[in-house]
Amino acid sequence: MDRAELAAFLRRRREELRPEDVGLGPGARRRAPGLRREEVAALAAMSTDYYTRLEQQRGPQPSEQMLAALARALRLTDDERDYLFQVAGRNAPSQAVTATHVAPALLRVLDRLSDTPALILSNLGEVLVQNRFAEALYGDKSGLTGLARSEIYRWFTDRGERRIYPEHDRDRQSRALVASLRAAHGSMGPRSRAGELVRVLTRESAEFAELWERHEVAKRFEDHKVLVHPQLGEIEVDCQALFTEDQSQALLVLTAPPRTEAFEKLQLLGVLGNEQFEDIR
């Protein structure tokens, strides 16, 4: 671990960012350029003291999880992320870390979407990052681990996951999820995480096994859908997806026409927050 280079790299990347680059307000006048240490720590979900010690060459060797969080907080490119791992004395990021490193271009767009639900998904249906409106609508997915991080896995193993869709639309959603997994399986291969998902779900869900045999393939999201919130009821939304060049990640943005009932419900999500959502679910 090269403590001096790690500290210098973190400090330089932090100083080159502006609050608006990461979706923060300008706040009070700043004495120095860039983000504050406490802001980076908050974005990476770590203590300010821990991050400060890294910049002061006093911290312990960060784990892969910590490094991945720092790479996301500092909006690092793939090359910069790999360098961060190297100077921290870690091997090149594992396949799992690489797959969940959010594309900086998508993250910059998400940072600017502060008044409507928006989230970034992997091609396996894993929520990589979501804004507060998306948390209020879908629930906070940041604490999920393993296969449960995938919406596809949860859909076929936990019936409670289906409550966000009207009953009449659940069969279509099942087919859509399987079709998207087949597309990911085709590009990632049978020995990938997509292949593991297929093997596990084929064993655990007869519904999935039947749909998998249809060999349907699709990457598109529905342009218009109805979602069910436990307090606000049905919300009709338009769904727009922006994909990375390799199609491995997508920014999903949900909107409704102004002055409609659905628009007002989406605005209320920001007031209700996530706590009441979880209490009712």
C-alpha cells in the first residue's frame, strides 16, 4: 500500500470536484476549491474521521468495498478506479466490483435529477444507486447482498416484491425480466453472474424455468407503466432508459405529465420519504 500516493490521489480527485458535480448545493462560501472531506465521506457512506486519516496517510488499508465506494463518490473513471485499487495495495477490481462500478456519465445525469424518481441498474437488475424519490417509491436497496441484489432473483423468490406492480401486469413483468436476463446471459456467458442466476432460479422457481424455455430476448423497459405505492396507490409513469455504450448499465427515469394526478403523487414521494414506505410494506 502506497500511503503517500493514495493520500495525494484522493486529495487531488476531491479538489477537482465541485458540489454541483455530485448533486450537492453550493452551500456556504468555500475557502478551498473542491469538495469537503465530510462531503466525500458522506457520499461514500463512511465516517469523516476514516476518510481524513486516509488523506493524512494514517488510515488502515481500505477494503475492496471501501475502495469501490470511494471510486463512486469521487466519480472515477474505470482507469482511475483501477489505479485507486493499485495504490491501496489491492488487486485489480474483481468482476463483481467492476460490474457494480457506476458509469460516471450516468451518475452525472442522475445527480441532476432531484425532483423525480431515478435510479441506475445493472443488466442483472441490481440497483447501483438511486435518488431519494426512487427510494421512496421502490424502497432502499443499498443493504441487499448476494443474489438478492438482483431484482430478477427477488421477483421469482419473494412474492412480496411483486406488490409494486398491479396484479394484471405481473405476468408481463415476469416475461420482461426473464427476457432481459437472457440478453445479459448471452453477452456475459454461462460462467458469469448471469449464468449463476439462471442456474439458481431454474432450480428454485418453476415459473422462471418455464419462461426461460421460451428463449425471449429483450433489453427495453416499458415506455409506460403503472406502479403501486402503499400510501399513494397506483401511479402512472412514463419510463425512459439511458444505457451505457456496452448496455451493461441503464439510468431509469420515471416521470409524469405536469398538472396530472400522477405528477402530484410523484412530488409527494419527496414528502413521504422512505420511512413510511418501509413501515407499511
